[in-house]
Amino acid sequence: MTHNLDPLFDIARRAIKTYYPALFEAARSQDKAPIILLSGSFVRGGATKKSDLDIVIIQEEEIVSPKRHSVVFENYPIELFIKTRKAVDDFIQICIERGHATTMDIILNGVPIFPISNQSFYDKIKAKALNTLNQGPPSLSQAEIDSRRYVITDLLDDLDDNRDTLEQFAIIASLYDRVGDFYLRINNQWSGHSKALARLLKVYDAEFSIEFHKRLIKAQNQQSLPLFKFIEKVLEPYGGRFFEGYKKEAN
């Protein structure tokens, strides 16, 4: 944590009081108070002038129906994520199925905005998040590995320095997402998307992250061969490129 969060806590409290006064009052009570956390880049570090405040509200008993609410308050863009215990459990299950650690990360790294009076509820939520995180994502089945190899192969076949620049950019962006996810999941690591994927790659394997990034930049400058060879090397231990013989049953 690299910021003094107290001024942000004050803004967050005023925002909650303005938009959800019932939650504000409940958070100050001693009985079944909701857990209210500040999460995101201001807590993690790396916030910019345009970063928003992420406020996560977890209710033991529903006071406000679950929702996502985006507001601009006191010149800060704010995202309010209002959840129930069941909604949190549902999101954790979705994270497990996707192999992403988003919800667990929010719960474990979020910082309480109000003093915790409902400690047993908070402890139960954190324990489930921590246990899930420590268990790791489900291992990829052979069918899932083959499906990912097929999609990446298809994108590699489309990679061409003579292609329309915008189309080439879209292919490179897709390869970043697909290959980054494949590398993490094949190594039994939690994955993510967009900025989170970049952070997770850097934490798990800094050297891989640097080399992947260098080749992505070259490909954007119409030098796609280094990226092509790099990705082929990633796929090689798992059967390499895959097109002929791929089959997927229709749902």
C-alpha cells in the first residue's frame, strides 16, 4: 500500500452516506454490520489521476439489493459493488470455473473503510477466499488444453505483417490475452484479464513477462516473427500448434 488512504476513506464514507444511507448507518452498528472495503489500484498501488475508487459492500443480511453503481462524487469516479453473502459465494464459484482470482483478491486485499464490528462474518468470508486461493485453480483438462492450443494456432495463422494495421492490432491483443492465460493456467496459476493478467504474469514469471512484452511491441511495429516463434515455444511442451484433427462437440 503506497498511499495515505485516510482522505479516500473519508470520501468513500461520504459517498456511501449520500447514495446508500441505510448501509452507512448499518456499517456503524454492532449487529450484523455489512463489511465495506476499499479495493483496487489505490490500495494495491499504481493508481493514476483517472483511477476510480472501488468500494465493495458485503451484507450479511440484505439491506440493499446487489448491484454495481458507478458515480462521480467529489470529482472522484467511484464504483460501488453491493453484494450479499450468497452473491460473494456465487462470484467465487464463477472465479473457480474461469480460473480467475478476482473476488478472492478483493476480499483478501481490500481495506475496511469502517471499523469491523461484525468480525465473525468478516473472518468467514476471508477464510473462504483464502482457502479457495490456496487450493489454486482447477487443472486444465486435455480437452481444455487442446481447445486453447487450437484458438492460439488460429490466431497465429492470422498474424501477418502485411495485414491491415487495425486487424493486426486486434490479433496481437487477442494473443496477449490467450497466451498469457494459457501460460498461467497450464502452470496451475490463477489467471485474469486485461491489466490483472499483466500483473499476474509479472508476479509469476518476470522473465517470461518481459520477453512476451518485448515481442508484442515488435509485432505492433510489423515485426511479428519473434512473437510467432515465442508463442510456438510456449505451446511446444503441450503438443505445439494444433489444427488438424481438432474436434469439439456442439452444445
